[in-house]
Amino acid sequence: MVIKTLIIDDEALARLRLKNLLKEVNEIEILGECSNGKDAINKIDELQPNLIFLDIQMTDMTGFDVLEKISLNPKPIVIFVTAYNEHALKAFDYFAFDYLLKPYKDDRFFKSVNNILKYIDNKDYKPFEDKLENLVKYIKTSETKTIKNYSEKLPIKLGNKVFFIKSNEIKYIIASGYYAEIFNNEKKYLLRESLSNLIDTLNPQQFIRIHRSTIINLNEVAELIHSNYGEIDVKMTDSKLFRISKSYKKDFLTKMGL
């Protein structure tokens, strides 16, 4: 029995962890990975996986949007990977096959996979199409109404003009006196705003504060560097290095599932 599997998560380190864990399961064949909803829709329909690990809150759309838009029939078995709150997760107990609540431990992951193996190995195995459709309807009509809407664009005033930069294109934000220096691929922008106020407007699935003077985009993290003194530096995709302060270290590692 070979279970063709696709990993869908917009966090590179989250995808890497799933991939490493799945390599320990002989019955699993990893077809690939996706970092956004649009790519996930295309690959699900093209590769026709039996099983997908699906992140719920991605930068371009939700995991529920992905399930609504795929044309593959029957739909694959879904294990949701989520940082949803406990209240929203009540729906999953009724409709979903399983979910992994970030940050999850290895034994919780393998328990979920073993349940999948037993389920598919059962001679009476049937796709759970109805349950999946009911879950999407339930979430769309009730629980998602409680999810906070975070800023998709930040207004930057320059002279007599106001520019708008897309939040998901921000690499990192650095405090500079009374200003915040906001960096994206194009340039640096100055905004007279505190980091405390900015972090409240940004999607916590994508941005995290690692120092009193630094906010980073998790999708822009290239690697972590550990020193001999228990300190950790974050290396970004543009090679910029940031030190994680002790007061933010635990939250950061928890967010990264480490």
C-alpha cells in the first residue's frame, strides 16, 4: 500500500518538518510540496494525491478555499495543520479526519498517520467526501466570521502622497527611534508607528516579533544559527541576520514547531 501525499503549508520550516517526519513512514510517497493555495489547487488536480497535509491560514487563501476550488473527485483525505484556536477546532472533531494543532509533537503526528493507514487498509474504506463538504460549509458560515481581518496593505505617507505596500511582501521591520523601518524587495520605507501597534495589525501566521526592535516575516526565514551560548540568530533570505532576544525566544521556537 502506497499513499501518495502532498504537503501544503506557506511556512518553509513547517513543510520541512512534515517532510522529514513522513520520510520515516514506508507507506508514504511524497509527491511534492506547495507554499500557497493557488499552487496547491493545481498540484492536487494534477498529481491526484490520496492524502494531503493542509495548512488552514495561508497568505493567498485559506485551506478551505483550496478544498472548494479543487476538481479532483473523490477528494483526498485531509489532515489539517493549523494554529486555530480551540473554539474553532470543535468543528474538526465532527467533520475532519484529523488535524495537527501547531506546535505538535512527533508522537501526535505519527498517531495521526497510523490512523490514516488503518483507515485506508480497512476493506470498507470509503472517501469521506460528505464530511469534508460539511466541514467547509460549517467553517465558511460560522467560525470564519470570528477570525480577525489583518491588514493586507500598509499606508506609507511620503510628502503629500500616500503609498501602499503589501503586507505579505514585507521582509522585516526594524524600530528606529520614533519610526519603524519597513523593508521589502524594493526598498526601505519609514513609518511613524510603534512595533507594538504594527504587530497587532499583521497576520500572526506570517509575522512574529523576535526582539523589542524587530519583527520578521516567517516566510522570509532561510535558516537558524545557534551559538555556543544558547543564543539564536535568524538568517533571512537576503542574508540579513537578526538576534532573537531571550524574552521572545520561547514564542518563536513554539511558532516554528521546534
